[in-house]
Amino acid sequence: MLGTREQEHPDAPKGCFSFPMTDILTVLVDFDIRPYTHILPSLEKALITTADLLSLEPLDVAKRAQVPAGEVRKLVDAVLDGLHGAVGRSRQVYGQDVGGPVDLSEDRPPGRISTLDRSLDASLNGGVAPGYLTEIVGESAVGKTQSLLTLLLSVQLPPPYGLGKPALYISTEAPLQTTRLAQILKTNPGLTSLPESERPSLSRIQSTHIHDVEAQEHILRYQVPVAIKKQNIGLLVIDSIAANYRAEFDKSKARKGAESFAKRSNQLAQLGALLRDIARTHNVAVVMANQVADRFTLVEGSGYAHNSTSQNTTQRSRPASPPQQQTSRSAAMSQPVPSSGVPLTPAQLLSTDDPLALDHQQRFFTGWGDDPEASNFKTPSLGLTWTNQLGARIALLKEPVYEERAYAPGEDRNVSGWNRKAKVVFSAWGPEKDTGFEIWEGGVRGVKEPP
């Protein structure tokens, strides 16, 4: 509620305003603070944040701020209700991971958008749910756009495999791939088995392109809600959500530093609130692609940043040669060694004993870092502020498969293919789960993961 977002600070000059309780309206933009105005100044004076409210005992917060504990409990309950309402709650669990194309004659729970593959649908507890923000994140060429194109077609299917509605595709990079859509439509067995009159159509996919943050804000706030009502849209796709913000931020970060970070965090919180409102109000699925960046960590005692991917994998958007074997001298110099003399694994480098530290927690919500054997660590773009806006995150991971043959000394090994995995990092309507997949002419389909 815009009328409750600001209040005059008693120590500020007349006409100046400050945000109560530091960050509560950044976390929950539409939170109604009016029932709690009698305790918010004391909480703000005691530097109580939303994280403190959710992680500390109400009695401890009350003592620190010198306010009634009962009032603190009421505020905590209201914040939790606001967070639950923003991202939703879990629903019933669907199906088993049986693999193969979907059979459109099967019985299944309604209210989902199918991926057109049984195993992928099972990992998503039936498919993508409307009313939520869903992010598909991964490296370049991992299959993000291919997954989005499949959803553009399947949303047009009648329930329970779709919503029987058209889709809206917003591009911030390349235009809509209509040729690829036509190929999926002609070759996917779940679609070709339908009568011609019941098949999805490219004419039911509306598309537009936006090139900067200002145009994106205007289109999402004013034009998209009108289009959803007029066209009865069931799926809104944004490919990709980070492109315009990364370009805008790169222009100003060298000049403004921390100010630019704060401004972008505020913009992302507002964007998330806007998209969640669109999803809930119109009961549409909002699905976005996101990019990733290499993850760096400070090597203890060395004073320098270490790229966790540099020891084992050279990351590029196209098939690349694997790194060469290091000599014992260079390996000893580059591999961080703790005081015990035992080299640290990449997973250990990203760990910390502080449970509230980002390095400790990001393994639970980024999709990278929870596998002790992995070395290819990435971080989704737009940071923790954006992660808090999501109802579900699906990380698409890939590892190269090298041709098995004899290689001459110093010769680069050939990449013969990729092992891909779809990982449900978190979801408001289903559990965490991993599923192997591949890209083929009919879209995406589940495969058995290699041993």
C-alpha cells in the first residue's frame, strides 16, 4: 500500500521521510505497517531488521527494543503470513518418475503446465504452477530457451496438461524462435498425437521485445496486465530477466559503486512485487530465464580471490577443451592448502562455520555448491534480493562428455556431448529433485543420469 510505505522520522527535518524498521518494506513491498506503528520506531531505533524478527526469539527482540513481546509476536506472524502469501504453499505430490513423453489421456492433477515429458513433470510435481514466479537458470546453451519454448506450446493444451490459454513471450535478447517452435510442434509425440484442431498454434503466442529497463518497467506495469485480460493469457515468459539489468548496471557501477547496488536491489524488489501481483491477480504462470556468473571466494590466508571453476573446468558457452594437466610445481602453487597441509576441495572453500553467512546459505538456494564432488560453481544473476522474489528455481546444469580415445601428449580432448541435469532447487508446490534431460528436435525430454 503506497500510503503506508513511508512515515516521518521524529528527528528528521520537516518533510523528510525514512523507511520504518529499516528493510521490512524492501522485503514485503505491500506490507501494511499501520497496525504496528506503535512499536516500529522502537524496533528501528534498536536496529531490528526483518531477518532479526524471523531468526530471533520474540522475547529477545522485545527486550532489545523495549516493547511488549506479544506485539512482537503479532508482527512476526504478520510478516510470515506476508511471505507465505508472496511465494505460496506446497500442494499435493504428483506422480512417479517414469520417463518418456506424456500421454494426454492420463489422469493427473489440474492446474499445471506440462513440460511434455513424464520425468520432468514428476520432478516439478506435475509441471509449472500458475500464480507463482518460476525461474529457469543456467549457463549459455544449457537449454533454458528450449524449455521456455516447450511451455509456450503446452500451456495451450486443455487441462490437466495445460491451461487452455495463449502465451505472452517477452524477449530482452534474441527474438522469438518461431522456426524452432514449429519443429517442436511437428515432432513432439505428445503434440502430434492430437487432432489437428486441438494442437497448439503459433498464432496463440504473442511476443514483444524490450531493450532497456525503462521500457521493461512500462510494459510490465501497464501493457502486460491489459494484454493478459484482453487475450486471456495463461503464461508470461521473460527471456531473460537479467539482460537489461546487467547492461544498465555495467554502465554505472564504476561511477557510483555501492549507490548503484542499492538502487538495483530496490528495483529488483519492486519488479518482484509487480510480477507476483500479476501472477496472483490473473492466475498466470510467470516463467523467466536467468543467467549465471562464475563464483569467486576468498582463499583463507592467501589474500586473493579464487575462482572455484578454474582448477578443473574452463567455462565457456560452447564446447571447449578441458584444462591441461598441471605440473606438480604449478599445482602446488595454485591449489590452496590449509594449515593441516591437506588441499581443500571447492566445496570446502565455499563453506563457513557461520550459518547466517551468504557463503554458507547459498548452496541451498543457488543450485550450485551442495555437491561435494562438483567443481563447476556458478551463481545466478541478480543476487539474493531477486532470489527472495521467486516461488521456484530450476537450475539447469551441464558437464562435458569427452571422446574416449588415445590422445597425444598436450593434445586437447574432444567434447562429444553434454550430460544435462534439471535440478529443482526450491519450489512452492513440490520437493527438491534432480532429473537428467536432453535437448532433441521435439523439445526437451528426461533421460537416465549417468552413473
